[in-house]
Amino acid sequence: MALAKDTAEEEGVVGARREKSALGLVLAHRGVLMGGGLLLAMVLVAIVGPNFTSDPMALNPTQRLKPPSMELWFGTDFLGRDVFARVVSGARVSLVVGVAVAAVAVAIGLFLGMIAGYIRALDAPIMRIMDGLMSIPGILLAIALVSLSGATLMTVIVAIVVPEIPRVVRLVRSVVLTVREEPYVEAAIAAGTRTPLVMTRHILPNTIAPLIVQATYICGSAMLLEAILGFLGAGIPPEIPSWGNIMSEGRTYFQISPWIIFYPGIALAITVLAVNVMGDGLRDTLDPRIARKM
């Protein structure tokens, strides 16, 4: 009894050390620090910024198409609205869309991927549905869904989530198919462990690292897709400022007032770059093969 207790304590200490070393490796990676720092700055701007800017929807016809200045940092648009206030307000929308799409797509994809990879009878039906969704270009599917249900923040999130789910399902399924053949999983099954317990205790932890990396790429892709939908006029309605519809409204005046498109485009590029750099850093540190080389 005492030996078992000592063994459990030793395993706990070893596990804590591994978690601490893994966390230290992640935090020491230059890409994670750079990407995470930029992303944290954008999050702070989105949360705190609107409290220190003017109303992004306030009209001022006497200030139409004013160039950037000390008073108006990003200039004004064709209705006299402050572009800086609109860009800061649009950061909230883009970040909410990116995080929400990543969270929902990972949750649904994890559930379906675990079932498809572990229960052989359901593998073929689920994967054929996923193959069907992947055969449709994501932007076309999103435009069709938004057109059918109307342009709101919720429908845009749903429209972007649907094309992302198959990618998560395929990733999780590939991990499950590999892990379920491991000796410790076969031993658990032979010992009579129930299927839900085998899936949650022995298989689920192996999907966490690749899912974290995949979630970062989904977040960046979702923000780009939301901006594309807004630029095409099929995204979030104009009364809610987003980087996509700000650029869409400014494209008519691009030759005489390029700042209307330039500043939201730069904000979008920096945010997506930060997410992707952080995702690359997480991949390098969480992938055991790459981590050993480092």
C-alpha cells in the first residue's frame, strides 16, 4: 500500500515537472512571445480603446474625407466619421468572430472526430459528410449561409464555423486512429474499461496539443473570412463597424482617400500575423518531434 502511494507521488511529481518544463519551453519561444504580445496588445485595444475614442457612428458632414492629422489620427470617411474610432471598434468584432469560430469549430470537430476515429461503424458516414463540406469552397458556403439567414453577427459566425469543422474532424480522427492502437489503450480496453472513460482518459489528452495549434490558425482564418464577407457586402451589417465593412465602404474613395482602407487593412494584417506567428511557435514547442530538435 505504501509502495503504491510512493509510486503515485513520484508520478505526480514527474508529471508536474513535465508540465512546468513544457510551459517554460512555450514561454521561452520567440514566436510565442512575439505573437502573443501583439495579440495581447490588440485585445487590450479592443477592450479599452472604445472608452477613449469618439462615437464610431457619429456623422459630421463638415469633416468629410479629412486626411490623417494630429486631431484625426486616421482621418475621416465619406460621412465624416472618425476612422480611428471605427478601426478600434472594429477590433472587437474581428476578435470576437475569430475566437468564437475557433472555439465552436474545435468543440464540434473534437466531438465528431473522436467518434469517427474510435467507433468504426460511424467513421464512414461522418467522414463522407465532412468530405462533402470540404468540397465546397469556404467563402461560397459562407456567402450562401449568410444570404439564406440574413447578415447578423451570429449568422456570420455560424457561416464561418461550418467550413472549418471538417478540418478539425480530420485532424482529431487521425490522432485517434493512431492513439487507439497504443498498448496502454488496448490494455485499458482488455481490462474492461468503459468506452467513454477510455476516450476521455487515454485518447482525449493526446488531441489537446494539435488542437491548440489548429485553433490559432482557425482564429486567423476566421478573421480574414469575416473581412472578405464584409468587403463583399455579405458580412456584418454596416451599423456594426468591422474591418471588412469599413474597407468595403471606403473602396469607392480609394484613389482620393486611401486611408479609409489602409488603416483597417493594416490592423487586420497585424492581428492575423500575430495569431499565425503564435500558432507557429506553439506548433514548434508542442510537437515532440520538433521540440526534440530544438
